[in-house]
Amino acid sequence: MTDPGEIVACPECDLLQHLPELEAGTKARCPRCGNTLASQASEPIDVPLALALAAAVVFIIANTTPLIGLSAVGRHASTTIPGGALEMWRQGEVITAMIVAFCAIIAPGSYILFLVTTLLAVKRPPAPHWVGELLRWADSMQPWSMNEVMIIGILVALIKIAELATVAPGIGMYAVGGLVVLFTAIMITFDPREVWKRIEWTGGVAETVR
Amino acid sequence: MTGTVLTAGGAGLVACETCALLSRPVEVAEPGYCRRCGGKLEWRRRHSVQYTWALVVAAAICYIPANVLPVLDTTTLGSTDSDTIMGGVVLLYTTGSWPLALIVLIASVMVPLGKLIALSYLLTSVQRGSIQSNRERTRLYRLVEIIGRWSMLDVFVDTFTVALIQLQPLMSVTPGPGVLFFAAVVVLTMVAAKSFDPRLIWDSGMRRSFDG
């Protein structure tokens, strides 16, 4: 539950304001810059946890099954996400291969891993303060996790190659599409404020404002 | 207007960038660490303007080879064709998929250029101490943060095209040197957007300056 007198500073314009107690499904916006300060989900822990566990399963499928299958002059070829990064590496584009692997595999994968661990750990508060560290890592992985960009990239590649050969979408492509939906649902239902409230404080020196 | 509102900085308080908890810093010069999450407290992102400028300039330099150098080399029965980013857009357009051509044009050409222009504008306006259209400038910053990732589109297209078309000796596709520069532009502008502190937009007109 939100303290009735919670004071927050807007992270985008630094305006000090009272955050009102929010009802489930409502949002609070900063009156000065319009930034969304908080949104209250009805099940802030269990729903994102279920979604993140589903995302873990779909993530494994997306990375192990072919995205696109190709057949031309009696030959067949297909590629997976790790296969794409690996081929770039083999072709000498080592840094590009690493960027692709990071944005397509490492960032979304570790985001799911950190989020699942965080949400499991805060189910019985107070959670130890290293959980906060995990949440911080999840937060820093999130902008680099590019499922929705990748799905459009796969579609563009599919249509481009369709000019040259017979192509068919594979299971992996649908799985990436599933990840896009699940990640969006996690964004909507997950509330980091709720997690922070359940984590033990580290102590430290700064004085807290009530 | 700006003088009458109370900001955390104006009240001598720091909001944690990680967990949003408000703290009264131990010292003005060294605000210390957040009591809840242990994160380092800072009035504003460190050297925000300088770091962001450095990253924007680096990205602008990479933007030229990213567009001039080929991103894909297609070898068909011994003869090789090179395609730049723009070439890929034209190819998509001529083969009839103009909606895709438009998506790639926006994501690969307009978004990176727009990001560079938008960040340069935000930086100069902050440096000049502008107090006008703060809300619009904050909205522009938010837009840069949201759409930035979309320029990675072409890198994914090239990766999967290369991975699929390896039908030697009939036809094969290899990545060109432009891909690396293009990916560098995306990464550099994304880091630049992260290092820019939107609170600086609102700090102009306040008595104290927080940039350092």
C-alpha cells in the first residue's frame, strides 16, 4: 500500500510532489512535464511473474527453432537467432555479431532471468537487499532487449529473400512474436515501486525524507 | 514561473535514480549512497552535457561511413553486387513492398539522423539556459529514448539475410563494412540518450546549477 503522504521527485523534471494513493489500474502523471510517475497494477507481483515464466519458455523456443526456412534449386537452409549472430562472426563482423547477440539473446534472456528471480524473492517480504541489485540489472538490460525490432527485421529479411527463393516462416519467428507480446504485458503489469517496498534497506548514510 | 515551483534539487534533496527514494544528502559535493538500494546518489547524471556531446559527435562521424559503405555484398555466380542502406530501401521499393521500404527508410535513415539533430538541439538549448517550451523539449527527449532502438532494424535484417543466403557457389551474401558503423551509430546514440539528463532542461531559471 502506498503511504498517503509519499513525496516523490519526478525523474524527468525533478518537481517535488505528493504521490496520491492510486487505485488499481490508474496512473499518476507529473503535472509539470507529463511524465508517468507511477501506475498501480492489481496484482503487481504474481501477474508479471507468470508472464515472465511464460516468456522464459518462449525465449528458449525462439532461440532453438528456425526463424526462416529457405529452399532454392533443391537446397534447403534455415537460421536461428544464435545461428545469425554466429554467421556474422564467421564472416569477420565480430563486433556486429556481439551487438546482435547482446540485443537479441543476452539482454532479453538476462532480463527474464533477473526479473523472475526478483519477483520470486519478493513474494515473502522483506527480501534481502541483493534483490534490489538484481532489479537494477534487469532495469539496465531492458532498453537493450529488442524483440520487437527483431521481429520486424525477420519479416523484412523474409520478404526480401522471397524475391530470390522460396521462403517459409519457422516456429522461431512465431516465438519471437510471442516474446514481443509477453514483454509488453510485463511492462504494463510490472511495478518496480512495489518491489522496492518489499526489499530490506541497505542502511547507508543519507537521511530519508518522510 | 520556474522560480516558484519546488524541485527536489531546489529543496536540497536528491532522488535515487534506481529506486526513486528521496534522500537528504550528507554533503552537497558528495551526496553519498541511497539508504534503501545502496545506489550512488547524484544531483544530476555526471557530466551529462559533456558525455552526451562526445557520444553525439562520435555517432555523427560513424553516420557517414554507415550510409556510404555497403552493408551487404551479394555474390551471384561469380559477380558481386554491393548494397548500401539506401540501396536496400530502393530495392524493397522497386520489388513492390513499399510499406516495408518506408519502415526501413524511417528506421535506418530518418531515426538516426533525427536522433542526432534532436540531441544536439536539446544540448545547445540546455547550454544556452533556455527556459522556453520545457514541456515540449522533455517530450522530444522521451521520443528519442523510445524510438532509438528501432534503428537496429537494418542490422537484424542484414544478419538474418547473411545467415540464410549461403548457397555457394550459386549465391551467397556477406556483410559489408557499413554494418559495423551502422550498429555503432545505434549503440552510441542510445548511450547518448541515456547519459543526457532531462532534468537539466528544467534547471535553467533555477538559482543553482547542478551540471558538473
